[in-house]
Amino acid sequence: MRINPQHLAVGVVYTISIGFTANLLTLARSPLEAGALVVASIAFLIPHHLQIQAALRGRGQGGVPVALIVQTAATYVPIPYLLSLWVVLGYNWAVSMPTILTGVVLVRLRPRFAIPIMAVIGVITFWLGMRVSGGYLAVPIYNLITVVVTGGVTYGAVRLVVVSRELEQARTELAEAAVLRERLRISRDLHDGLGSNLTAIALKGDLARKLVERDPAAARAELSELVHIARDAVQEVRQVARGYREMSLREEVHRAVALLEASGVNCQTNLAELQVSRPVDEALAWAVREGITNMVRHSHATTCSISTSAQGGAVRLELVNDRARKRSVDGGGLTGLKERAGGLGGSVSAERTDNGGFRLTMEVPA
């Protein structure tokens, strides 16, 4: 049977508090002493239990610590009366109960308050030991060590429960975040990749339909490319599902030029020789794909330019066309590009040019 650390920690805390208190009952010599101990113990253990439960649930101490004040009063107020009944009884109470109180002080108060109060409790316990032992240091030192160790064990056990619970919650949240990231990745990759391929398929299909009667050979060539693009789309969907995508900026630019020329758009490229990492190269390739897809869908462009440059440790990609429609550009794809660039410490901007065109820019650290 596997031991639950949280249950074990709670058991340690209550074993200490109940064990110390129950042990005092063995010192009672009469019903009067036993009754006084029972009443004092109940007054002590009720606020003690409430505070331990609050600490185990991770609740912070807000405002005046009423329960702690009550427990402190229940600790020290009975001492004179118990001493009057029997010195040994009163002394053992004065040593045992502050020891338990120390653990509550540590778990319920901030360190700047808890440490001084713990020091005061330790000093009082040490002084009582000196008074009872007649100056023999072994007893007060033992009492002081008991205060420190018991308080530390109580604090450690309670914190173990709280931290374990927070760790479980954090693990759950991380798992949910991982699932959400994976969903966003699949959605973004399908939008960016499959959307572009479907646009190309539609374009090739329209072109083949127009050519089928007047130029059957050209129509067959377009249909052949359409089939090739469709197969690429299937392969990309599979890669998205596996979470494995490899894209190259130069290959994507070559693909973009072919698509634009088939659409009747004159495309000029000016690509600098870049030495960049694979993530940066893929981010730039995605920008080209998204920009060209939006251009085909949302513009009447006749010319387009794709250029890259490197300056100041950053790589800049620009896609510019000459005719943009008045309708807004697809925000979903731009959001995906901004996420990709943001993950690399870069940025994406999209704006209309003065001559009625459109400019898409991505800038990321090289």
C-alpha cells in the first residue's frame, strides 16, 4: 500500500498536537487536575485545529489573527492556575503547549512576525527551564531545541501538503495549456498551410477549366499541377497531425512565384544570403505563404515583390503588392504569424501603402 505524503504530513501535525496534549493528562493526580487539563486542552485545541485546517487549505492570514490570539491566551493563561495545583503539571503545560503554538505561528504568520514571536516563545521556555532545573542547562536547552524542532516539523509538514496540492494543480494547468497549445498549433498550421494549398487548387482548377477547350495541353498541365498540389496538401495535413513541419524560405518563395505567375501577377524577388536558424527560416517561410495566400484571395495585384535583408542582428522580410482591396485582410493568418514571430522575439506588421498597395513585414532576430 502506497503512503500518501499529504495524509502522512497531516498525521504528523495532529500526532504532535494531540500527543503532547494527551501526555499531560497522565500527570493528573485528581479529578480536579484532570478536569482543569481537559478544559484548558479543549480551549487550546479548537483554535489550533481551525488554524491548521486553514493553513492546509492554503488560506493566508488576513487582518487580526483572532484564532492565534485565542490559542496564545489558552496557552499561557492556565499556567498560573496549573502551577497552583501542582508545579510539575504547570511546568509541563508551560513547556509542551508553547511548543505546539510555535508551529501555528510559523504557518500562519509572515516570517518577519513569526520569527520574533518564535524567539520570544523560545526565551520564555528556556527561562522556565532554568527556574525549574535550578540553573542546570541541560533542561532549558532541551526545551529550546524542542520548541525549534517541533515548530519546524509542523511548518514543514503543512507546507508539504500545500506545495504538493499546488504542484498537482500546476501540473493539471500545464497539461491543459499543452493541449490548448497543440490545438492552436494544429489550427494555425491548417489555416496557413492547407488554406494556401486549397487556394492554389482552386486557382489551378479555374485556369484548367478556361483552357480545356482552347488549349487542352495547357489544361492537362494545370490539372497535373493541381493533382500535385492536392497530394502535397494531404501530406501537409499528415505532418500537421504528427507535429512535424519542415519549411524552407527559398522553397516557399519559389512556390509563391509559380503561384503568382499562374495568377497573372508579375513577381520580383530579392533574397539576401541569410545564415539563420531553422525556426527563423521556417517563420519567414510561413510569412511568405500567408502573404501570398492573402494576396491571391484579397487583392487585384498585378505586381509583387518579395525581399529579405539582414541588419543589426535582425532579419527583415517584406512582401509588397500594388493593388489591395478595400476589405480588411484575413486576421486569423496574421495572428498566427504574430505568434510565430513573437515566439522568436520578433514582430509582424501589415499596412496599406500610399499607392493603394499592401505591405506585409516580418522582422525577427537572426
